[in-house]
Amino acid sequence: MMAAISELAVGGLAAAEVLLRFLTQNHPKVNRLDPVLGWRPRPGLRFHYEREGSAEIAINAAGFRDIDHPRRKPPGTWRIAVLGDSVVEAREVPIEETFWKRLETMLPTGSARRVEVLNFGVNGYSTAQSLLTLERVALDYEPDLVIQVFFTGTDVTGNVLALGGNRDRPYFGLTGGTLRLLSTPGDAAGYGLRRWQDALRTRFYDLRLPQLVREMRVRAKLFRKAKRRPGLAPAPDLNHGIYRPPGDPAWIEAWEVSEAMIAELAARCRQRGVAFLLAICPNAPQCDPDPTVAPALCRMLEVESLDYPERRLEAFAARAGLPCLALAHGFRRVAAGGERLFGDGVHLNRAGHRAAAEAIAAAVTSLALPV
């Protein structure tokens, strides 16, 4: 009797799995653990994404959201490598709408036959992960220009464990003014077991029934979060400490390490004869089309403006002699016309990606780089 019931249960689950593959989108576990980088998207994965937008996502053979590119740069090609986090990976929009894909048709080609932009941004990456991605992967593709997109909403806090709290990230620190890699995830005790468990979870979430259950939980969580959300901004899921000068050791370290890693990114590029551009991406409250949002948040936080991250990074770049573009300036001009540049969370929508592409194309052109 029990055997018959078990067979019926297994058959029912199998039938449900088959039916769900016809009726539902694919929502697998996207990333797998990496002992140095922390995590990387699974090569060859294809899935549907639906948060703050909707898009079909394809991960290339190298493990990034992009088409496949040969490592050896084709003759007559001018290559740009873009580093960053989820703002760069941009699952919220179709690939042709991302700012980095738009750049391919917006830059003057000059003597080159084509401009090719390669994405190395990954959801949740810190500046440390960008630096290690540059060293381990991106430079092998022979870029002529590297653009580091620094998202002020999460990148500062993500660069120290005390503020970011993510044990799966690598972390750099300053020792006597010298930047050093302090730890990688693979250094932690029990990492082998955790990686094995992660592989099992990955296989489990390749099944549609577990995916459906997880999606329902995530959507319910997002719905509850939206109901609790204050009316100051569309998605203030940010540490408001970014809007003021650092006042405690963790924030002081976060800013100093962030700046040191940006300088190191530029230095690694310079050693290989590659141009470098720092693009500072603002967060939603800074560029809201509602003119009351920013002043209200300033009053709540008792700060004069929300521009501290841009001012600090622009001043740092000027001292270090690094080309720098603060996207907030152009974003605000677009937002002043009533256009929203961010979705319901912290990520750029299609209009935001269009504005970013236009601003970056203008900056690259003004740098008089040999495109």
C-alpha cells in the first residue's frame, strides 16, 4: 500500500514538473560559489527575470550576462570592458536596452571598423570583486578601455565586512597605506562543505516546482516590503550613511578602501596600456523626478544635500588624475523633465540606461580616446 502511494506521489510530482515547464518561466538559481570572486553566474544559463522590469537573460560561456566574445580581439575592433554590480548586469531590461550594449552604436568608430563592449558586471559585486574580475578575466579580452561603474547606493558599504556583512565576498584592506587582499571566501573554514551544499541547492532549483515556491515567497516578501516603504523615494533600500561624511571607523575604512581599489583598478589598466574611466552611478533619491523627494530626505537625515558621494569621488579622482564621470548631473536634467530613471527598486529602467549610455558616450568622446 505504501509503495503504491509512493509511486503515485512520485508520478504526481513528475507530472507537475512537466506541466510547470510548459506553463511557467524558468527561474533557476543563477550564481554558483567561487572561492576567489565569491560567486559567478552559471555559464550557458538562460532564464526569465521579472523584478523592476522584465527580460530574458542569457549567460555567456565566460559566465557573464552578454553574448560570447573571443578572447583575442578581432582586427579593426575597439573594445570596452565594463565592470560593476547589478546596475551593470541589468537584468531588469533586455540586453539591447542596457547602457553598455547601446554604447556599441553610439561611439564614433574612427579608423576602427567596429566598437565592441563587453560586460563583466555581476549582481551584487563589490569593487573588490570588480578588481579581481579585471585581473582574472577582463584584461585577457584585450580591452582598449575599462569602465568601472561605481554605484553609490551599495558599493561603499559592500567593500567592508562590517557594513556589507557578506561572508561570500573577498575583502581588501589598507596596511600601512598599501592595498592588500585580506581574505577570499575560499579561505574560510568549512568552505568546501558550503560549496557542496550550494551545488545541491543549485540542482534543486533547476526543478520548476521548487522555483515556483521560491518565486511566490520572494514576491510576497517584496509586496510586504513595498507596503512598509516610506513615501520619501521609490526605493530607499540604501544605507543613508552614504549621504554624509564618515563618522565612525567602519565608514572611514569603507571610503578609504573604496578609493584605494579604484586607484588600483586604474593602475592595473595603466600597466597594460589600457585607458580607464570611473563612472559614478547615483541612486534613486538623488534623481527623482518629484522635486520634493530629495529635500524631504535631506531634512530627515539632517544633511544639506545628497551629493556627498559624488563630491567625494570626483575630488578623489581629480587628485589621482583619473577620468571621472558623475552620471547624477545628466540624470537630474532628464528627471527634471518628469522622466523616471529608476524602477521600483534601486536599478535603472530603460530610460535610465539610455541616459547613462548617452552620458558615457559623450565622456568617452571628450576624452579623445583613439576609438
